[in-house]
Amino acid sequence: MKPEILLLEPMMSEIEKELYDAYVVHPYQSGDDIAKFAPQIRGIATGGGTGVPRAIMDQLPALEIIAVNGVGTDAIDLVETQRRNIAVTTTAGVLTDDVADLALALILASLRDIVAGDEFAHKKLWGKETLPLSRKMSGKKLGIFGMGNIGRAVARRAQGFDMRVSYNSRKDEGLKDVTYVPSLTELARQSDILVISVSGGPATRHLVNQEVLEALGPKGLLVNISRGTVVDEAALIEALKAKKLGWAALDVFENEPHIPDELLGMQNVLVQPHRASATIETRLQMGKLVVDNLAAHFAGKPLLTPVPAK
Ligand code: 8YV
């Protein structure tokens, strides 16, 4: 008998096919009633942003494993998974490049007004009107909040653009060629651009607040490729409206998939629908890890990329 699993977020068709071949898959959409099959569910495949709502986990007495198609575990109650001895796996390592690439793309697109230039050309305004000048990227001062794998990959790329890189994280990582700044507000004050690459969750909730945003200032650019919860979104909107912050380029939001209308209506805000890891190459590798972790679990073998118990 195939084990039954819950699919909380769609995955690539190739990956879903492998899941449907190996398991009885129950695809889930918000609001679905899972009561009929809930007692049989032994595994979950989900995304980093989606995680597993506690209300769903509580309906699954036979749950053994949650395989996250992403690196973030902030949307999963890890105290509860540990208490119930539910294994959790992620796709650690696989998506670092893509997320760092998108951070650099957002910086370039924002400073160089790529979207406005594209619209201008598409609307055949070239030769008729003048586009305002954009802003230079090379040589800027870049602050990175969170110096894990993704923060480091952002730093390496930024150095290719001759940027001076500083960072704030829990501790001084003793890294070469980048400067540790013990205060986040001070880091923002010293930076032209602040990239958020810290993990989400209660420990980092709203750490990027009014004070940090205003320290970044009217010429500053905020880039978020981590979690919307790290930024106080209401304070961000206020800072942008009051021109106390220059620009924002955001891949993540506090209440996804909702993006506040105020942000959507601002010319100095560039948004993406949480797609930093959404390339064909990476999503295939991520999906393969989800498939392989589930297979290892149900074969009684060691997991490939488990989240270590705390
Ligand atoms: C993905 C993410 O978009 O890795 C994460 O934690 O949030 C992203 O890479 C997501 O996991 C797919 O839903």
C-alpha cells in the first residue's frame, strides 16, 4: 500500500509525477476539508512560505515527515514537530545562488529603472519623451542583514560590482573583505542599499522597523529576499510615503499572496511574487530533494537534508 501524503503547495509537474507514482497524493487548497483522509496522512510536501499551518498539523495524528520545498522553516511549528517526533527536511544549499542572483537583479533593476525603461520603449516613447536619469550601482555601499549562505552569496556578487560590503548578524563571522557592524540601525545608516537575508520567524519579526528604515534614508534602497515578516510593512509604507526611505525592491511580504495596494501604487517600489528560487533548474533540484527525502524516510533510510533537532 502506498503511503498517503498531503501536497500543500503545487510543485513542478515532473516532481508531482514522481510523488503521484510513489504515494497517494492529496493536493490541498486553502479551505479544503481534509477530515476524510486526515487520519491516513503520513507525510507532507510543502513550500517554505506556506509551511504547515498548525490547524492542519493538529488534524494529522499519523504524520511522520514534512518535506519542505525550500529552506525556510519559519511557517512550521518546530517545537510541535519535535514534541511529536515528526521529521522535517528542507532543500538547504540548493537555492542559494538563485536567491542571491535575484537580490542583485532587484538592486540593478531598481537603481537603473529597468522596468520604467522597458515600459518606455514598449510604449514607443523613445525619441518623443525623455526618461529621467537612473542611479549608479557599481561602487555603492551595500549592507547585508543576515550573513548565512545567502548573505555570503550576495556579498560575493556585490564585490563583483565593486561594492563595499558590510553586514549585521547575530555575531561577527570574522569574514575577509566584509565589515561587521554590530548594530542594524548603524548598518542601515552607513549603507546605500540594505539587503535582508536573515531567516524569518519570531526572533527576526519586524527587526527592520521605522528606525532602521529612516536610517537607510531618503536615498536608500531596501531589498528583501528573505521573509516579509522581518520588515514592519506598515512602517515601510509610511517611510516610503513620507520620502524618509528612497526605494524598496521586495520579493516577500507580510501576508502573502497579498501585497498592500499602497506598495503597488508607488513608482519607487519594485515587487516580485516571491519567486527568488523559481528557476527551472533550481526548482527541479529542490523537488528532487523533496522526493528523495520522502523516499528515504519511507524506506527507513537516513534523511538527506534533515532540519537538526534543537
Ligand atoms: C520558495 C522559500 O519560494 O526557500 C524558501 O524558504 O520561501 C522559497 O524558496 C518556496 O519554498 C516555494 O514555495
